[in-house]
Amino acid sequence: MQVVNYSHARNNLKSIIDNVCDNNEEVIITTKNDKSVIILSMDEYNRTHAEIKKSVQKSL
């Protein structure tokens, strides 16, 4: 998992997105005030979301 600061992400957004989608590698973007986000591919998001839904349904 790659970690980059906001300025780097802003200046390199296309290459970051390409890397995330092509390599299924998440990227964390940090800011000076500790507001971080994570970028992940839509495929990874959908897989994770489906797993969470299955877990919730099993616990009901």
C-alpha cells in the first residue's frame, strides 16, 4: 500500500489512478491536518462491499 501526501496526489492523480486500477493497489492520501483518504479500484470496492454484506447477513 502506497502512502502519498495531498500535493503529490494532486500533481500525479492520473498515474496514481492508473496504478490503483492496473495493480489493485490501494493508495492512502494524507493531509497536514490528519484527514486521510484511501483510493481503491472499483473492483476492490465492490468485492469488499459484497463481503461486508455477506458478513452482516450471516450475523442476522
